[in-house]
Amino acid sequence: MTGGMRPAVVEQLGRRIRTARQEQDLSVGALAELSDVSRRMLTQIELGQANASIATLDRIAAGLGTTFAALMGVGADAPPDGVEVWSSEAGSWAVLLNAIDTDTLSVETWKWKLVGEDIHLGGSGVPSAGTMVHVVEGALEILEDGDTTVLPAGASTRLLSDAGHTYRAQAAQVAVFLSVSLQPRMGPQPRKAP
């Protein structure tokens, strides 16, 4: 993904991840193992020094038995315009609009704007029930498993795979789209024996 997480978001997430890890009495190493993220990366994230991808943060949240949206504090009390999580110098951005977490399912609604050559790498490797995408403006290209799908404004699709995929504006123009991601909730992760 071009661009990066906003600095305030990086710091906030680092604090919340550290607090959640400590509340569960997990060491950095234990959470690294549960989330398949290196201990070094976890330490940098907790200190607000790493600009991790949303996919990496999804894996950490799953390792903690929660969701990215819950770590962001987005849910019932979400700001009306959402929380801008990611942006680029070219003018691209991603806003987490809202989320609903139940005991078994997390649903996140995002609004994206991709400008020029900026891309978003989707798919976190965390089990997913799918993602729905609706294009509001421009045309969006979705690259998945070597295939490219082009969605013009007004078109929608579903992605039913956990596999990685890439979003980009067609012909390096501008694409604005909404995505709704459905992820099964994993309860608090059991500690692995040393």
C-alpha cells in the first residue's frame, strides 16, 4: 500500500495493543506467536514506531481475540464521519466509517479514495466470510489470483477469499469505493505452552 497510517492512529493503536496484551498477561513473544507477527514488529508497533499494514494489525487483533475496529475504538460510539486511518501524499485515504462486533462476527464499513498510482493491498490472512465492494466514483480495478476485475461507478462485487488482492484506480485516475468486511470473531486466544 502506498502512503501510510496517520501518526496519531499509529500511536493510539500501539498503546491499545500493549494494554490489551498486558490485560491478557501475554508476553510480546506469546502474542507474536499467536498473531504470526515478529516480536520486533510488535515491539515497534506498541512503541508507535512502526507504520504497520491493516493486514498486520488484523492478525494482531485476532491474536488478542478482538478486531481492528475494536482496537480503533470504532463501534457504537463511532464518530459520525468515521476515523481516517490511512492517507497518502497523492490524496488517497481510507476511513473506517463504522463497525459492529458480536460474539461471533465483526463487520467493518470502510470508505476509500485511491488516486493515481496509489494501491491498497487487501486480504489479511485472517479467516474471512468475505468482503463486499461498491464503487461510488471512477472505476476500480481489483487484482486477485492473477485476474483483474474492473468495476465502474455504481457496480458492486463480493470477494469471498482470504487471499490477498490489490485495489487501484483504473488508468491511474481516481476511484472512490465502499467496502464491507465480514470476519468471524475469534475468542480470546489460548496461551501456548512454553
